Amino acid sequence: MRVKFTVNGREQQADDVWEGESLLYVLRERMGLPGSKNACEQGECGSCTVRLDGVPVCSCLVAAGQAEGREVVTVEGLADFAEQRARHGGCATGACGTAAATAASGEASGTSLDAARRWQVKPAGAGGRTGEQAGLAPIQQAFIDAGAVQCGFCTPGLLVAADELLERNAQPADADIREALSGNLCRCTGYEKILDAVRLAAARGDARTTGTGA
């Protein structure tokens, strides 16, 4: 079976997809995007979280065929997605990061598979923070600055979930953050640094670049 869908703002297709393949498998093994992690394969840990038509989902539980004609954003596309949100004044309605938005604007947007595979954070310059000016989404920079990353295995899913939260709620209360991240497990940090990172992103006024709220 052939599946066509949009990944990080670019139209993609996967051929010879088995009916039982998950979206996670297609992203990692067929498209070469390893950011979404394969951990529990039961939808319990959140390490494979991506956005499907704007909604955070565990990609291990989504059949690849269910993504047909839909929009997927992975951790590899967060920086570009955040940039588009800033440009368009927020994407809570799905107004950017999509093939439709690209066609409407006439601009080349989104993240190509090749660019996503080769993406890496550049070392900090003189006096700069790690990753600063290196194509990071605001929530990614906040995770670095707050020390919210240890082994990093759960981090992609947490970033995608936190990014979606800040898009619809620019100034979340602690209860909102905990609820938004309740489906993401972390075995290293004890969660407090992760909460600090989301608080930091909100406190910096990152609503300007992570969405204007629903």
C-alpha cells in the first residue's frame, strides 16, 4: 500500500507499506526520521509523540494508513514549525506547517527529509548558549537552558507535547503543564527540570514564537 501524507510541512509518500505498520515505523525506518523514539510500543511512555493534524498522538498506536492525506509534525520539524507560527501569528487552527499553507503563501516552507536527517545543533559561539541561533524552537532552547535533558530518550516526545501546550496556552499554570505532559514518562529527571523548562519558555514570552493561544 502507498501512503501519502505531509511530514513537517512537506508532502511525502511511503511505498509498500504493510497494513499493520505503525506511523512510528514509517517515520523512523522508511523516512529516516529517528527523533520519535521506539520504546514501549503500547502508547504508555509518550517517547514516540508526534502531532497528527495538530494533536499530540503516540505514533506507535497510529496505523500508517490512518495518516493518509494528513499533517504530521515530528521533533525534527519543531524549529521550522515555530518559525512559521511566529510568521503567521499562531497555528492553533493549523494555519501553518501544512502543505495548504505553503501553497497559499507561495513560499517554500517545511523541513525536507534530507534536511531533517542532517539536522544538528551547532556549538555555542562566544558567550552564546548551547544551540543558540542554531535552528532551535523556543521550547528546545528552554529545555537546554533549564537542564531538562539527561539521557534524552524521552525528550522528543516531551518537546512535541510541550510545544503543543504552549501553542494553545501561552501562560499555562503548573496544573496545565502536568496534564499536558501526563502521557510522557521520564526515568531520569524526576520531572522538575522538565516543568522548569516549560515555565521558562512561557516566562520568556515565547507565546510570540510558539503560538498565540487558542
